[in-house]
Amino acid sequence: MKAVLVALSLVMSGTVALAANGIDVSRGNDSNVYGNCVPSLIVENRSGETIDYLQVDVVLALRDGRQRTVELKSGYREGVPAPIAPGARTMLRQHLDTSRALGVPCGEVAERRVSRTICETARGMGCASSISVQP
């Protein structure tokens, strides 16, 4: 009975440690491209699963009161795969060839918030790990 309790406590503590190591997304460097702000996010995959595709939609509130949604992606959804392996760090970018430019320089962005996150594994399933986003 004592051995079963010890084994159960080891399994439970391993589960808690795994849950604490999720997918962390933080603000990257913004750049101005031809007068348009192009934001980015940095992803650190601290989970044990390979991420096949990650997208974070960020709503940018502009100083003049307008809002724009920007899709920041790990790669092209229907293109060449760019998996994010466990322990890897990469950047999420706006693909200007498939999305509309923001239309203002970075100094005009007043606030940011996340509206949607899409995370898929190589098997086409949703990511099991928790995702923390700080835009």
C-alpha cells in the first residue's frame, strides 16, 4: 500500500511539473516596413510536444480610435511546415504577402490584446499544453 502511494505521488508531481511547462508567447520587436508597423511575438516551446502551426491574432487599438486585427503566424498554414520543437524558440510574424498591412507606423499603436490563438500539433490535433500570451 505504501509503495502505491509513493508511486501515485510521483506521477502526480510529474503531471504538475509538465503543466507548468507550456508554451510561452511574449512581445517581440516591432518594425516599420514602408511606413507600416509590423509587430512580432516570440514563442518559447517549453512543452514536450512539437507545434506544427501556431497563430496568435492581436487586436491593435490605434491612437485615433480605430482597431486592426493582425494575424501573427509561425508559418504559412498551407505552405512549407515550420515546426516548433520542444525547447525551441522562434518568432511569429505577420505575412504581408497574404494579409493587409496595418497602415500606420508603430508609434500610432496605443494598446494590444489577444483575440484568438490557434495551436496545432503535427497530427493535426490541438495542442494539449497551456499557452500563455503577453502581447
